[in-house]
Amino acid sequence: MAQNKNKLFKELLKIAKKIRKDTLTISYNANVGHIGSALSIVDILTVLYFAILNVDANKKYSKQRDRFILSKGHAAAALYSILFRKNFISKSALYTFCKNGGIFGVHPDYNLAYGIELTTGSLGNGIAVGAGMALSFKDSKENKIPRVYVLVSDAELNEGSVWESIMFAAHHNIYNLITIVDDNSQQAFGKTKDVLDIKPLENKWSSFGWNTLSIDGHDIGQIYNALQIAKNTKEKPTVIIAKTQLGKGVSFMEGKVDWHYLPVNKTLYKLALRKLD
């Protein structure tokens, strides 16, 4: 069992590196920013899509599929790269990212044909929609109740609508709703603690009635184990607070707020790829 897990984790690390390269490449080709925000969630998305989620590119419209909502929609480049590697979209489609007449914009648009469950980018809505979805599935007569996974940014928790949704989910015991907080401590105009401090997150979510887990959001094993715990929790909804780093994997981007918006030029793009290798 331990050997199988180790093999899985090594494979997931390899996939995560490919996703980071894909994310950098499409962002460079489109000359757009939000690279740091995308890189901080790559490990989480990799474990979700390649080890946890019940999704299949050959069964895109299955009623029993799990749903994933990227509430922090500005990190869409990472999601598109994942969906490419999961065969939901072609490489040629991926490379239309932020191009004139292209399929994919800087924020995701709802399109089940490409595995995108919700239009996002207007922060604060993901958990509300996810809670509604999960509640509708909870009393399903189907053999398997779908789970709804929502990934939010830590700065997104500045939105009051998020906390209304958190209360709603706990009140209705929507245990098939799992939220992951990308806690990278950065937002558009500085450090989250300086713009509007929301710590301690663990105490807040617990006091609102959620099962609360805290992990290293770049440790594949910790991400996997936390998601397994969340899948098996049926008493209350679960939040996984994942401590991450903006720009993870590219040393000159890591923890630098400028990389919330900056695009990469040719020199920095090549340097970033070398850093990943």
C-alpha cells in the first residue's frame, strides 16, 4: 500500500511539473499575467484531477461526475493546462488562450464540453454556487452522490458573501461540499495581512461549523491525504486550508506580489523553464 502511494505521488509530481510548464507557456504566448496565482495552485489541481475527482473526458455530462469550481478564476491558465492533460481540451485549443477569436479567456467560462463547470472571476461566488450544487445532490437517489470541490483564494475571503455561504453550508450539513483555500498570503495590491487581515483562518472556519484541515499546499502527500479525509467526512462540510506560495516552482517569482499581474518576456520565460528543470 505504501509503495503504491509513493509511486502515485512520484507520478503526480511529474504531472505537476508539466502543468507548470504548460501554464507558463500559454501565459507567455498570450503575454498575460496572473502567472504567480496560477502556479500556486498547480499541486492542488494535479492531485484533485489525477487522484481524487470522479471526472472523465469520455463522460463529460455524467450526472454522477464530481464538480470542480475554480472560484479564483484569474488562475485559469492552470485549470486549462490541467484540462488539456486530462484530455478535455486539445493542445491546439489550449494555445488559443487569450488570443483573438480564441476559446479560452483569462477567466473561465462555463462550458461542459471543455470540463468547465462555472463562469468565474467575479470573486466571492464560488462557494455559494458550490453549496447550491452540493445541496441538490445530497439527497440524490443515485448510487453515488457527487461531491463539489471549490478552490478559493485567501484574499477572496474578504468578500462577505463567502461567509454567508459558509454559514449556509454548515447549517444544512452539506458534507459533500469541500472547499480548498489557496492561502498564498498575497493579493493584487500587497500582502493579504496588510490589505485586510483574515487570520486565524482555522479558528474562523471551525467556529462556523466546518471540519477544518491545515496542510502544506505543495506537499503532494498532504494534499492527497487531506482530500481523502474530506471525502470520508459525512458530519459536516470540510475546508482544507492549503499554505501555498505565489509563483511556486519559479524561484524569481516565489512570494513576489508583482507576479500577480506581470507577464513574462522571452528571457524570463526561458529562465523560468530552466528553474523548473
